[in-house]
Amino acid sequence: MTSHVTAADEHAPSHPTPGTYTKVGLVLFILTALEVALYEITFGEHAGSLGDLTKVFVPMLLTLSAAKFALVAMFYMHLRQDSRLFTGVFVFPLIIAAIMILALAALMAYHWAFAKSGG
């Protein structure tokens, strides 16, 4: 028997191994543990042990969540192995949504500052 290897087979990215999925799962577990620890250090029983983290709590939590989302999308949704077109179709609306959320947050902050100043 001869094996027929095409040019497409040679350039196709390999599917992740079970070991890769285990490593990704471990990283996701660690990121989740960091999120829980951040909450406990900021608002839980150990609040204030590292100082006041309330101002950076939400940005740090969003960063950890974004990292987890990226890992899940890349490995478990197989965007890492798919065509860049699929990745673009998936990521482009997310970028637009993030810009809209940031713009609305800035608009709301401006509104609150304007209302507080008595204007």
C-alpha cells in the first residue's frame, strides 16, 4: 500500500494532542484560581491584605477572563487550526463590541462627571 500525501496535507496544522488539551485545561484552572484569589483578596475574608485593590479589580478580572476566553476559542473552538478567515469572522465583531463597550463606558463617565460638577 502506498500513502497518498497531498500538498494540502503537508501544510495542514496538526490537531492538538491530549497532552496539549491537558496543559490548556491546567492553565484555565490556574487562571480561574487567580480570579477567585483576586476576589478574596479584594472583597473576601482577606480583604486589604495586599492593600486596596478595588480600583484595579475590574480591569484585572477582565484581563484574566479575556485570557481564558482566548484559550478556549483557540483550542476548544479550534480557531487555531482553522483558516484565518474564520478567525477574522469570529474576532472582528468582538473587536467592534469591545470598542462600543469602551465608548459607552467613557460616555457614561463623562455624563457622571458632568452631572457631579453641577453643569
